[in-house]
Amino acid sequence: MAACYSQNKLNVTSYDNMTLLVITLQAFAGMWINGFIVSVLCIAWVKKKSFNSNEKILLFLGCCRFLYLCITWVYSFLQAIYPSCYQVQPIPQILTAIQSFLNSSNVWASACLCVFYCIKIANFRHIFFTYLKAKIDRIVPWLLLVSVLSSLVIGFLVYDIAQEVQSGSFNFTSLGNLWKLSIRVDEHFFPIFFTTGLGFAIAFMAVMFSAFLLLFSLWRHKLKMQTNSMKNHSMDVHIKAIKYILSFFFIYTINFTCLVLALAYATKEADALMFLLSVVQYAFPAIHSLILIFSNPKLEKVLLRALPCVRCKVCKR
């Protein structure tokens, strides 16, 4: 009996250590990438004393992702190394609420960036689209404000749920009440699951619609350039933009699927599945930010300067 208990404890400890190691590698890589974006944009702001709409969204997105990965690592570190900290109220509720707020901000800011690129780059002659193209710079601050407010709502709901769970509102005294408890917990969690899921669904629909319009516009322009036998450089730029949009839409779809699955299995005993979903979700801020860096000439140029090994390879060419 003691041997089985020791073995089980060893397995749990090994699993926690592996989880912490994976999340640490992902978090620090993502924090470095997003910290790089924030630092470059802040230095540029100090030099020219102004931000365009694209830089505002990128700065907001980079800050949200940096803080989200930082809080995620702190949450995982305390859970694995100092689990007794979670008995100190209200540390777990605050960390969970902040993590949910930043995650929701990340999702909404990514959607805002995709919508912004669609309105700025796509070329349609519809009167409403022309109006949006003329007013988009004024709309961006309001989009970011709505993102923050909606994320705050999610954060407060998560804090309230975490507070009730930590206070023991769902305790039961007999196995016969387990089924009733499960139903009551699911019903209690339904508002936060519905609100969060609805927000993620709206953001995903905005990304999907914007990506489709932008791809259609770029592809139509590419065909027009082929017909008119225009320069290959412009053609390469459009093909590169199409690849970046497709890659972003692909990873955003994967992230959205993982978010929905995480909501669906939040009250279920599925540790392995939740771990895999978390790994994918924590990888999204780093991978998408890398795409943003290489799709932005200014950020890409600074990154190549910051990496001596990459710079040497470029020079050799």
C-alpha cells in the first residue's frame, strides 16, 4: 500500500515537473518575442512621438500576450512548486481572473488586428467599406476599448466563479449527491461558459470574415497583375501577404478549437487533454507574434540586426 502511494506520488511529481518545464519554455519564448515587439514599438514612439493605428494594436497585443504568458508561468510555478499558496485567499482567484482577462484580450486584439488589415489593405468599392477605410483610424481606439471592457466582464465572472469554488459552495457529503452536484456545477458555470464562448465565437467570425475578404481582394489583384504582366516584385509581395494571412487563419482556427474544447472539458476529469490544450494555447501567442514580426518590414529588420547569427547568414548571401 505504501509502495503504491509512493509510486503514485512520484508519478504526480514527475507530471507536474514536466508540465512546468514545457510551460516555462513556451512562456519565456513567447515573452521574449512579444517583449521584443513592445520594446521596438516603444523605442519608435520615443523617436517620433506618435503611433499609427497598426502600431497601437500591435503594442496592445504584445503587452497582453507578454503579461498573459508571465501570469501563466507564475500560476503554473506556484501550482507545481508551492501548492500551499493556493490556500491563501484570494491569490488563486486573482491569478485566474487576470489570466482569463489577458487571454480574452489576446483573442479580441488578434481579431481587431485582422479586421484592421482587411479594411486597410483590401480594395472594395462598396460605400460602407469605403466609409470604414476612411474612418478606421478613429475606430481602432474604440475597438481596443471594447476589447478591454469585454475582457473585464470575463475576468469578473471568472473571479466570482473561482471565489465560490474556493469557498466550498459545491461540497457534498455523500456519493449519492455526486450526480446532483455535477448538474448544479454545470448550471452554475453556464453563464461564464456561455459568455466566454460567445465572445470567442464572435472574434473567430470576425477573423474568418476579414481573412476571407482580404484573401479574395489580394487574389483578385494578383490575377489582375498577371493579366497586365506587371513586375514580379509586386506579385511576390502579394503572394507573401496571402501566405501570412493563411498561416494566421490556420493557427487562429486551431487556437479557437482548443479554447472551445477547454470550455467543454473544464468541469471534467481530463488532465491529459487539458494539458495538451494548454500547450497549444500557450504556443499561439509566440507563433502568431513571430508571423507578425516577419510580416512587418520594420520589426523584421530590427530582429535581423538583433540576431548576429542570422545577420551573418544574410550577409553571406
